[in-house]
Amino acid sequence: MLLKKILTVKSEFSIIGERGKIRDIELLVRPLARDFDAVLFTQPGTAISASHHQHLLDKELNLLIDPEGNCDVESLDVNMPPESPREENPLLKPDQVERRKRTEDILQELDVKINQHLPCIESEEETNIRTTRAIAQRVVILAVTNMVAFNNMSADEAIDYLKENKLWDEVTPDEKLFLGEPTDERKLAETWKCEAIWVLMWALKKVDQLGPPDELCDLSDIPYEEYPLGGNKTADTFINQNFEPRTKSEILDANDLYYRFDWSCVDARLNNGQVHAVNPGLVYERHYALSWLINYMDEEWDEITCDT
């Protein structure tokens, strides 16, 4: 916000002195305008008017602009205030503040816009990560619907597989809608779930790193023996493994990073700007999966809100 104030000057504006004498309006307005570094919205017909129409004056009472485009000022200095310091919530836990700092260091290195006032995500103390069984089940279901999206399995085959492996009750309403009528449009949207599979496999330590936020994942990079589908594998073979998942801290670090990546993408979209070093579609899908992982707002898969 500019350190300028708009003073509205009307034709009846005057000051009455002790003896009833009208003092020159300019004597009052000029020092105020200078003190406030003001732009004055001025009506015609006042003692300081510079146009026959409503117009703007600078702090020296020179004409800035009127409806006819007249201007007596060659340049206008704009003084921007320093960014207000971030006021820390005293209820924040140390891990929340430290996590945000690490994330912002990464954003700065990538030259991604930072919102200094974007809240911290939940602390480790407040967070309950999904169980490895729930994560593994979700991976299997996503892998099956992804096969349909890429035309590597028919919808009927997918439904049969999920029912035979006792996973149909875990399939969400939106996924059942997709499998019931897998239109080309729905298939296209479902292909993006590769990024969710990638995130969940990372959480289960089947993927070493999430990778750059501007490079789409390649599920073929996951070793065949680690992937839940293929050959004669059953869902239980994958789901009942003795997983050693990522720590709560690692998952929250990733969530915080993609939460702030996502804000920069939304900001760019709303302001017709460009965001560098990230792929907005990828960022959204990863943020979605990470929010589910940390039980954000206790929302289930179809209801995840990627709040920024």
C-alpha cells in the first residue's frame, strides 16, 4: 500500500478564523499535503483548483491529471513502505517455524514468490499421518484407476480386480463414478493421479526422492518388483508388506513445501502472472496427496481441499 493519502477538497471547504475571516484554503491544505505525501482529489471552483473538472493534484498542488488528460507534472515519486515484519503467533511450535524457514529458503533459491504471511501448517504434535495400510490400499486403487486412464485395463477388469481383492469398499464415490463411465475427459483428469501415486510411493519409501517440482514423474522409474500391479501379484502382497515409511517430519516438510508452491501458482493465476521452476498441475496433485497423508482437516480422498 502506498504511503499516500487521498484528500478530498470540495468547493465549500473553508476555515473560519477567530474573527470570522475566511483563511485561504491553500494555507491549510499545502502543509497537510506535504506531510502526508498526499494525492488530492479536487473539485473545480476551489481556491486550489487547477482544472474545470474533477482532478488530482500532487502534494505541491500541481495538476496530476484531469478527465481531459491535462497534466502539469513531469514525474511523480512513489514511496513504497517497507514490508511489515511478520508477527509470529506465540502459539506456534518450534518445528512449525523452523519448517517454514527451511521451505522459504528453498523457494528463494528457486526464485519462487514467497508469501510472508501464509500461515504455518500443523505441527508434528498435532499431526497424525495415515497408516501404512491405508496408504498402500490407496496406492493400489490409484494404480488400478490409472491403468484404466491410460487404456491399459478396461473399467470392467478394474472393478473385478478391486472386488476380488476386497478393495471395492475403499474405492471413493468419484472413483466409482469414473470406473462406471470412463469418458475421455475423465481419463485425462485421472492420468494426473500419477503424481499422487508417486507421492504415496515416496511416503512408503518405494521412491527415493519426489524430484523437481517442474518435472512430471515417471512411474516406470519405480522398480517392477516394488509396484503394486503386474504379473500374478495380488493387492495383499503389496498391502501387507512390512513398510518403513517416511518420518512425520519428512512428510510435513514435503507438505509445507508443496503448500507454498501451490500458493505461488494460485497467486500467478489470479494476477495473470507467471510462476517459474514449478509445474502448476504437478504441484496441485502432489499437494493434494500430501494433504491426504497428513489427515488435513480430517478430509477423505474426494474431499481434499488444497487450501492456500
